[in-house]
Amino acid sequence: MKAIAKRLRRLEEQLAPADGKLRVCLRLIVGPVGGIYDLEGATCHRTLCANGTVMELVIAGNAGPIQRTPGRDLNPVSNEELESFIQTFPVEAAQGRKTS
């Protein structure tokens, strides 16, 4: 029985934790050069690696040229909006199987 429990624990570590929460996340946001990005027309790819790390690639849309205003954030997308957007995409295992 110990061998089965040990094997199950290793599989959970490789694929996804039993509690469903993702572990380490590596996020790369690719946006337009010389401009600010928005989420209109954006897409995201999320992949669960064998070691449990989730790699997220966000390809953002163009919101127009940079307009520098003192005290104003250059990016119109808040962290909460970005996080909500990313969570709408499923995490796929590196082999192509969907995990959530």
C-alpha cells in the first residue's frame, strides 16, 4: 500500500496538486513595441510542465501609442483584470491533455 501512495504522490507532483491549486507560475506577456497593451484581441496559452510549474504566455493586443503623463500608469490593464483574463484559459499538460 505504501508503494501505491508514494506513486500517487509523485504523479500528483508531476501533473497537478491534489488541492487543485497551481504551484510555481512563470508568466510572459508579449505586447506591442512602442505602445501599451490591452486585452481586446489578446490570447493566452497555459501549460503545466512535468515539474508542476505553470508557464503562461499572454499575447496582448495593441492599445495605441504611448502617451506619457506624469503620475499615470502607462498600462490601462490592472493586475486584477489581467489575472481574471488569464484564469479564463485552461491549463494544458505538456502532452496536450487538459488539466482544468
